[in-house]
Amino acid sequence: MIRRRAAIVAILLTVLMAGYMIRLATLQLVPSLAQPAAPMLGKHTDWKQKAAIQRQRNLVLDSGRGDFIDRYGRAITGESYSALALFPVESKARGEAAELRKLAKLLHVSYEQLVEKWDSLKGADFWREEGQKAPLSLSANQLTGLAQLHINGVKVLPYHNRYLPQLNARQAIGFISQHPEWLEQAYGAELASGKRKLTDEIGGAGLEKSLDTLLRGNGPTSVSFFLDGQRHPLQGLGLRVFQPDSVYYPLKVKTTLDLKLQQQLELYADANGLKAGAIVVLDVQNADIVSMVSRPQMNPQQLDRNEETDWSNHALHAVAPGSIFKLVTEAAALEAGVTDEKEVFTCSGQYGKYGLTCWKQDGHGKLTLEEGLAQSCNIVFATLAERLSGYQLYQTAAALGIGDPAGWHAESAFGPFAGRLRLLGEEESGQLFATSIWQQLKDKPTLEVDGGIMAQSGIGQRDVRMTPLQAANLVVTILHGGQRLEPRIVSEIRYANGQLMVELKPMQARQAGTPIHVRTAGTLLEGMKAVTQRGTGRSIREGVWPIAGKSGTAQTLLNGKERVHQWFIGYGPTNTPRYAVAVLAENRSPGTSNQATKLFRGVMDIIAER
């Protein structure tokens, strides 16, 4: 009897197991025979699709990308706050309508707007205010209200937002975006191996691009919310967080920028109408970049170029320098021995050839070399330039940084960097002559350069080009008696646990050309003082600090219309120099007052008052 009952039970269990196996086979191998899924999933689905549906309900909380801080440890990128996440739960499974109305009120939208947005979700997403790319940062009152609600598919989660609303130094920091073509070009091997995906974000400019390989980190932190095939919450499973298991990432990149000064100068530039151009502030001691302002300003979340936004960094664009280049011409003439401090020149307003005139119609009369710089006399510097050979001017220009990017770089393996690293990779080289002449002079020092080219180049026109960063570093080089440094914008990189990964120390620039002598540098500095004491910069003589510098105006064309680039470069205070500043106001109308000169005085006063 007992054996018979055991046999019956065994048979029943066998039949039951067979039924389960048949059902499983049906679901896996014959999806057309399976039960229809919910309408939003199509007519039929299978187990693989349902598993995929469950897996897709996740959300990235933190990209894992390294952040930037200023020289004092203040955050330039990266802020963490509480955000509201919505998961695509089926409408009937969300909760009571009264609860949803309370949620809508907390979010300051109508019930209909909330439901419409929720119904439109194809995957998990954060709640964002209209027109905003970053998730809403929940207030204390909103967090308290949300804690009292009972709604499925709504979760308060910690979110790491990369770009702060008040982000400054935007062009210097750069941006990240999805750009498959850049990824294929830069990381072809990693794409092929599966370490990267074409949908990954990549640094597109600035430090985000230069340090992209390191900043990418060890992967994102994400959260999954489990739903069944009909978009109902799977009770008991809740949320699951996936994050890299590493104490080393994400990295922290310490820049040389002073965030508070950067903020002040950004506001100052806008308040005083700088539409296009740049402001660069360097620490005289080591050429560190303390501030770098570029206009038009970039919005890292809106990268379309137009009149009001531009992701290119104007501090790194080479444009005609005008009369600030007269510092280079004077240095070359003194080094070549074709003039001295005692020579007296005569300016009648007309040079007599090449159609070249002085900006002062009736001329300056008789004036010394120092007065020629103070009054920015074109006749004096065209005369000096024609006395020089092309190679002599080239040698001094190269020694003072014209023709090479100025920013900090490493040529070979350095710490974690393999191969060449340039922190500001977009920086243009600048130039003295047209490329054809420039290349010939390197191989043929005796090459004769036309007198008209020399005269116009000597006053910073024709083919001469310089970036604001190079212009500011020119001042630092003169203050260092001709020794040229490479401006840093990053001082160190640390792991997440605070351990130092690499220190980027101040570095002397690779020698190019023939360095100027200390005496020549001293003569230039005295001339720059004369500019603000009794020359073209005397209008900005009064201020918090005594300052010295050189103004410049360069003719250019914009869409066929005549425009001018206005410059002022200099340093302060004159007794104990601490900062070198270059200001460029681009594409101004001819005949307008020099906006860069006025801005320079204001920048120096802001620095002095801090």
C-alpha cells in the first residue's frame, strides 16, 4: 500500500515537472505561442525581451568622471545633490491619484503635466524643469514632502552633476559630449576591444579633452529599479546600485585657477561689454594661469556656435597684435645693436613708403626710443624693423615665445602620461611672417625679407599673429630678464583617496631663438612704465596699484568690413610685480576708444583689492 502511494506521488511529481519544462520551452523557443504581453510591448514578447525590459530600468547617478578644483580646493566642476527619479511604472501601478496630485504640487506642475511626462517615459529618467538639462536639485521642503508620499516608481536619489550652473573658465575647462567620430579617432583600439562604446561621452575641448583618458575613470555608478514584463514593480527587490569598486577613482584635478577671481573677472567682462576677446592673468613668479576669460562665453550644455556662445577659447586664438608687438621689435633692435636708448628719432606722421603712416597725423616730432614706445610711434618702429634682417627679428620673436604654443607640455612619457601631453591642446602657435618666409628663415638665415614686410611686421601688422596667452607670457618673460616659462593650468592630479598621482611642476620653456639680455629686458620694462605715466596708457595711470604696460590696435577684416583688435598687456604693481595681464577686445569698430586699455585697469584693480 505504501509502495503504491509512493509510486503515485512520484508519477504526479514527474508530470508536474514535465509541465513546467514544457512551459519553459514554450516561453524560450516558441514565443508566438506565449501569452500576449501588455499592449505597450507589442503583440508578442519572449523571455529574452522581458529580461531586457527589466535590465533597462536603470539610471546613471554619477558618470565616474574626474572633477576639477581651483588652486584653493574649491570645486570648479561636480556637485552632489538629491534629485527625483521617475521609473516607467504602468499608470495603474503608481498609486492613488491623491498622492500623485501631492507630488505634482511639490514639483510645481499640474497633475496633468506630471502624468503626461510620466506616460511619455521610455526608460528611467530624472525630473527636470522645463528647458534644463541637469536634474532638479530638490529643496529641503520638497524632500520632506516626498518622504510622506507612497508612490511606486518615484525615488529620491543622490545625483552628481558635472557642470555647476555658475561654472566659470568654461572654455579653459572645456566640455564633454557624445561624438562617435572623435571616439573612433582617439580610441579605436578600445572601441574594438569593447572597453569603450560609441555612446560614451568624450572630452571635446579644453582640459576635458587634454586629460580625457585619465578623467574617464573606472566607470559610472548607476541604479536599477526592477519591473516585470507589464511594468509593475517587483516587490521586495527594490533598488540595486552598481558602482566601480575602487578607492582610486574618480580623480581630482587641481588647477592653478583662482575660482573667486575668475568669477569676478567674468562678471566684470560682461558688465563692461566685452563681446569678443579674452582676459588672461598669469602669476609672475611661475607663469601659472590664475584666470582665463573668453568671450563669447561657452555653455557646455548648449554647444551650438552663434553670436552669443562659442566653445572655442579666444585666449588661445592667434590674431594680429598691433603695437604690443613693438616690444619684440625694440628687443630685436637692441640685441642686434642697430639702436640704443639714447637715439633720437623724428616723426612727421609719414613714413614715406609702403603707404605707412603714424597714428598721429601731424607726427610726434623728435623723440627717444623710450618715448617712441610710450607714444607707440609707428615711424620709430618701422625704421627699426627695416634696419633688422628677417632672421634677427625671427630669432628674438622666437626667444620671446612668438611662433610656439606657450602652454605647459611634456614631450615624452611623464608620470601616467604616455607620449606628448599639451594641457591646452587648442592653443595656436602664432607667427611672425607668412609660412613660406617663416620656414625658409629656419634653414637660410641670410634670406632677405622685403622692406615693406619688415616695416609692417615691426608694428605688429601684416602676417604677425599672437594669442592672449602668449602676450601675457611675453610680459612674464621680460620680467624674468628673458627667461621664458611655460604657463601651467594644472598643478597636480590626485586619486579619490587623496593620494598624489602626479605633480606637474613649473617648467622653463624649450629654448628657441636667441634669448634677450637682462639689460634689454630692463629697457623694455622702463618703456612700459613710460606708457602708463605719460604715453598712450596714461588714462589708466590712477588706480589701486601702479601699473605698466603697452597698448595696441591692429587692423583686421570681419565679413569684409573693417574692424580693429584692441590690446593692452602689462603688469603690476610696478615696484614688486606679481601679476601679468593680457586683454584683447576683438573686432571693434575703427575709431572707438581702446576697450582693452580700460578693461586692463579694472582687472588690475580687482586683483589688487583681493
